[in-house]
Amino acid sequence: MNDASKLAAIEATVERFLRRNVAQQAQAAIGAAVGEFNDWVLSGNQSAQDADAAFEREKKKLDEGTSAVQRLDAELAARPDPKDGAAVDAYNRRVAERNAMAAAHRQAVEAFNASVRQFNQAQQDTAQQRAARKRSTDETVRKHEAEYRACADWRDREGPDRLWSELNEIYARLRSSGVAGSSELARARALRQEMAQFAAAENGRTHSGFLTVQAALGDEPIWLDVDTGATVVTLSPELVEALHWSALLGDTVELQLPGGLRLSAPQLVIPELTVFGQSADQVKGVVVKVPGFGRDGSLGLSFLTRFQYSITGGDGPAGLSLRTKSAAPGEYDVFICHKSEDEEPARSLYDYLRAESYRPFFSPVSLGLKSTSAFQQGIDRALESARHMVVVASSSANMEAPWVRSEWQRFLAMRHMGRKDGCLLILLCGSMQPAQLPVGLVDCQAISMQAEGWRNAVRSYLPR
């Protein structure tokens, strides 16, 4: 089956189980069918009761007519004297009256019996209709109950998770193929959007505890669970494949998940991640299989701590609030000291520290192009703010440059006065060796960027 056929199958499943509330529709359809049948039965029963009451009234009249005829028969049992002409005439008139009454009574009885026969036939027809309607109602109930069970079984078999995984595998292949404007890719992207929105809405309805937010990797929309217990951002391997980020994968690390479960996952430094218009670059992450419908990973602290964040909600639906951290004094924790010739390795350090959720001061980024006085004021504030300093140098001459020497000497002075309790670390690059350190820095810890694992070593000397 090709990807187009697989997409069609996914769309059919989405149409069947996700685009409508199967349980709600089944309940409504069953309720309507049973209600309609019961209403019809009640209406028929009421009609039968009304007919029975009418028959009772008519029978009472017939009984009264029978009694009237019988009374006349009793009166007419005493015949008049044949010689009394007037009495005979009166008797004959009473006989005629009796006969007319009896004839009318017979007609009424015949009409009543005909009505009874008609009613009995109607009741037989109604019984047949009732049986047919009952079969139709039972069939409707079975149909919708079967559809509900099919949906429930699909969910119990982790159908939504598998469907999401299948869609993402197709999406990764389509996106990796380079045919950006293909109709299949557009369909897959639309399905991802629809399924993610459905999952988020369902989480909100059921108060599942998941808070899912829409994010973006460049122009790629993704959906992440906010996880303040996760140290780093996680992304699915399908997403990494779709974005052609395999070359960005780093060393494999071991993760401990809730419940004591451990797994190995490759590291990834995410070039840029945006949530609610707030962007962070060089975000530390790992690549793991995402066990969740409508989610591409989790939004961990390696992104969240770049901002002032809070989880809102209380009794209502949860939400995420992000605010940009200001660059006011007190908000830098590592000052990167360097000469302009060493800007490239210094920037590598800056990117790494950002990915590790530090707040580094790096003048080309933190200050940009400013006047000399404004630039110096920015340096002064950052030196006051930062707890630690890392001096990046490729030569002793660069470390002895006036601006560079002034910065690290001022930091050491503040530390000697008790205004700093952090570390002054030397990061050697190029061919620089520890023996070439200036006299004022010989007691400081030096790490070479040529050494394997230098990043972890830097982190170990910069406690938060």
C-alpha cells in the first residue's frame, strides 16, 4: 500500500472515530429510536383505551336498548280484548313502535359488532406493525451499540496512538522526499493539525492532566506536552527525520523516566523553538519515541527556564504563560570574557550554555552595537550581575589585552572582596596551553576545548 492509500485509510478512520463523538451520537440515535418506538406504543395504547371506553359506552346504550325492547315485549304480552277496537288500535301502535325499536336496535348491534371486528383487525395489524417497529428499533440499537463498541475497542487497542505514529511516519517520508507542495504532504499536515487539536480538546474535556501546546520548529508546527519535571525538550524520531536533523544528533545519553524506567536516547541541540511567539535558540533536547496521541514530544525545562513561565488553570483548563526574561542586573549568571579574535569559540560556549539553560552574557549578542559609553555600562552591569566568569582565549596575548585583563581582574577583585562566590574558569582554545596563563590566573581551573568532554567539564565548574 503506497502512502496515498495509507493516508486515505487514516482519513477514513479519522472520519469514523474522531470527527464525531461516537458515544454521544450512538446515545442520541438509540435514545431517539427507542423514544420514537415508545411514543408510538403509548399512542397506540391510548387509542386502544379510548376505543375500549367508547365500546363500553356503546355497549351500555345497546344494553339499555335491549332492556327497552324487553320491557315493551313484557307490556305486549297482555293482549287486548279483540272486541275493543280502541284497545286493539293502541296495542297495534305499540307493536309497531316495538318493532321499529327492535329493528333500530338490531342495526345498532350489527354496527357495534362490525366496529368490534374492525377494531380487532386493527389491533392485529397494530401488533404486526409493533413487531416490525420493534425489529427496526432493535436493529438501530444494535447498529449504534456496535459502532460504539468498535470505537471503544479501537481506543483500547491504542488505536489513536498507532494512528498518530503511522501518520507521522508517512509525514516524515513525504517531507523528506523534498516534494514540498505535494497534495499528499498537505493532506498529512492537515491531518496532523486536526488530530493534535482533537487530542488537546479531549484532554481539556477529560481533565487528563496533560497540557499540550502548539509550538514551531522554524515553519514546522508541532505539539508538545508541557512537562516541568523533564530536564530537556523531547522530540519524536519521526519529526527529526522529517526535518532532516539527523546530522544534528549528538551522543547517546541515558534517561530515567517516571516509574524508574530507563532508556537511551540521542541528544539534540534544537536550533530554534518557538512557543506562543516566544523563541529560544540552541535548546537542549533528546530524541525519544513519543507515547502519546496528538503529541510530538514534551516541553521541558531546557526551554521553559529561558523564560518566566507559569502554569495556570486551577479548577478550569490548564494553560501556559511565558514572559521574556529581562536583561537587568542580577539576571546573568555567566560572564563570557574574550577578545574579538576569539569570538568564534566564545560563541560556541555561549550556545552551549544557552542550551544548558544558563543565562550567559556574551557581548556581541547581549549588547550588540552600542556607543562606547553604553557598551561599557553594559559590561559593568553584567560583571556585577554574573556569578561566574569564563575567560576564552587562544593565546596569552589575548588574555593580556587591556579590555580582557580589565574584566577578569575586576571579577577576581569582587570575588576577593566577598561580592562573588562563583568560579573563574579558563577555556583554552587553539594551541593555548595552561603554562601560558598570565600570573594572575595561574590558580584558576583551565579546560581545553581540544579535550573530549570539555562541555561537561565546563558545566561541572559552573554550579547554578
